[in-house]
Amino acid sequence: MTTQNYTISEDLIIKYNTLNEKKKELEKELDELKKVFHIYFDNLVGPNQKGEIAVNNYKLQRQIRKSEKLNEEKTVHRLTELNMTDLIHHVPKPDEEKVKSAITLGLLTEEDLEGCLIKSASQAIIVKTLK
């Protein structure tokens, strides 16, 4: 990645803010249109059913993506009842609250856990009008 000198001007900030506001408006408008389309297809083919309609040169389709996932707590309980515990993962996980307490009490030092702590950061741009 090359390092360049960028100049931040008021015009650039105004442009960013304006585009960001338009983006929010467009997303809201798109969400409203999606609601209309879903209501149409719910009435045409039923809820959670795929469908399509052609209007002049456009075809509007609704796709349905389905996924299944086990409820972990209920499944573990049921497998235990069925004596099928070999189907259960036993994953040791650190108890973060207890680890922090141990550091506070001096039972552990942060150096003891060197390389264990994952730190992350996220960036955000916010524009506020000063008056």
C-alpha cells in the first residue's frame, strides 16, 4: 500500500456527509420496497415460498434460503438423556470473568497470559456540524 498525502477539505467532508445521508435514505427506501415485494409474494405463493413475476422487461424473483441449526442447549440435554454423550463436543473454554478476577486478585499476571489476549479495533467516520 502506498502512502499518499491527502488533504481533508470542508468540501470533502460535506460530500462524505451528503453521500452518507443519501445512503441511509436509499437503504430505507429499499427496505420499504422489499417489504412491498415480500407482501406481494406472500399473497401470491405463500410465506417463505419462492416466486417470480415478469413486468414488461423485468423479472422480479423471491428466493428463499433455508438453514438448519441445532439448538445447542436442548440438543446436549436430549443427547445426554439418550445416553449418547459421545456425540457431544466437550470444549474447554476460559472463563473470562474468573480470569479477570484472578488478575485483579494477583493470582495471575497479564504477563502470565502473554500472547493469549486478542485485541481488536474498528474504525468509524462521524461527521458533526459545529455551530
